Amino acid sequence: MNKLLERLEIPITAALVVAGAAFLLKMCYLPLVTCTLVGGAWLAAVYFYARARYRIVMPPALLLLVFAALEVDALGNFFSMYGRAVVGGVMYDEFAHLAVQALTMPLVVWLLAEAVRRSGHQLPLGLSIFFAVAVFFSLSAFYEIIELWDERYFGGQRIWSKHDAPNDLQWDFAGIIIGALLAYVILRRERRVQVAPAT
């Protein structure tokens, strides 16, 4: 089975990336249940592929945070909160960018640290977080490109002003920093448990 997965590694990875990008392109137009099911199915596919191919078992609690991030966006679309509702003194769009990044960042840090560990190295947690922040901010920028593609090529309406993308990235960055702090707390505790002497 692992030989087959190894042989199909590039097509499966490409399919997961394309499916994820397509989902992000159209998720804001999907009904709540469809968005939840498709997003959950994509997360499950990534989880089971990583487990079968690389024997990476992502912590369920961190996956649940990513699923919660998906629901922040799905619920905002379902209740038409984008461009209308205010949460905690900011527009829902800004809140969503902050919350989604904060909830997703711990898994990104964990995955990066796990990849480095599997390559035979051990980075200090702070350095792992620094690299994860850089990677995740790049992915946030790619999402802004997806919004541009939706607007230019698919007739969507997701860019509301000339400052929309930089404003989104500002809130993404704030969420990434909050998520990095959350990851530090969660993973530092996990590392302490791993090195604690047996009693």
C-alpha cells in the first residue's frame, strides 16, 4: 500500500492542493451544510493521506481548531455577515481573517516542527514558530490571490476596495501572531510532557 502511495505521491498531492484551492475559491458561495461537509472531507483526506503515506498523525485537537476556522468563514457567509456585521468593534471580514489564522496556526507550527524532526533535526520551538509564521503568511497572501482570481475570472465579488487585500493581510498577520502564541503555549506543554521522566 505504501509503495502505491509513494508512486502516486505527486498526483495525490497535486490533487489535494488543487481541490483545496478550488474549495477556497468557491466556499463563500456554498450553502452552510455543503461548505461544512466539503471542507471536512478535504481535511479528512489530508489527514488520512498524511497518516497513510508519511505516518504523520496530526493531533485531533489541532485539526478541530482548523475545522472551527472553516466554520467561522462558513457561518459568516451563511448569515451574510461579511460587509455588514460588526464583532468586537471590527467588521466581520476583519474578525474572520484574524480568527481563521489564529485557529489554524497551531497546526501549521506542529506540521513544520514535525517535518524538521523527521529530517533528523530538532529546532527550538521559537525558531519553528518563526518559520511557520513566514510560511503561513505566504499562504495568506496566496488566498488574497485566489480572491483576485475569483473577481477577475469567475465573476465573484470579494474585493470591496483598493485597501481590501492589504487590510485582510493586516488582520491575517495579527491572527497569525495570536495563533503563534497559542501554538507556543500548546506545544511547549506537549514538549515538556514528552521529556518528563517516567515515574
